[in-house]
Amino acid sequence: MQMMRDTAEANRDLVAKLNDGLAEFQVALNERPEAVRNALAKLYPDLDAATLDLLFKAEAPGWKTRPLTAQDMDREIAFVKANGVPFETAPEFPGQVSPLK
């Protein structure tokens, strides 16, 4: 989960609840993947079972996350720069933690 620092600091309880919810989702995804798939089927009742199965198989691995670290961001910035994106010209936002400063 990523958000502006001022938002996170102003909403600590909400951030904690979101983290708890994500942790519970991870447990369900790892221990009860069929239940997660069935919940998705209820959210998307017009999606046929074969398509839902294909999407779940393709997307579920990406939902298995871990907390983002400073090293992850360093790697991401290096990747972006290596691919020619002028990272130094990225706009600044209030409360943004900039690795460039």
C-alpha cells in the first residue's frame, strides 16, 4: 500500500485497518484460494466460470504481496531511470517522500 505521508499520518487508524484487511486477505488467498475465487464470482456474476478461472489463475499471484521497503523503491527508481524516464523531472506533491532530496 502506498499513500502520501501526510495522509497516512492523519489517518493512522484507517491505515492500520487497511493493513489488517490486506493481511487477512493474504491469509485467505494462501489458505483458501477457492473461497477467494468464489467471492470474486459473487462480485462478477456475469463472468463465466472459465473466464473467471483464467483471470484468477493469472492475477492471484500478483495479489500476494509483502510490505514495500526502501530497497524496493530504490530498485524501482533504478529501473525507471535505466529505461530512460527522466525521473528527476517528476512532479513534487505535498507530503511526498522524495528519494532525490
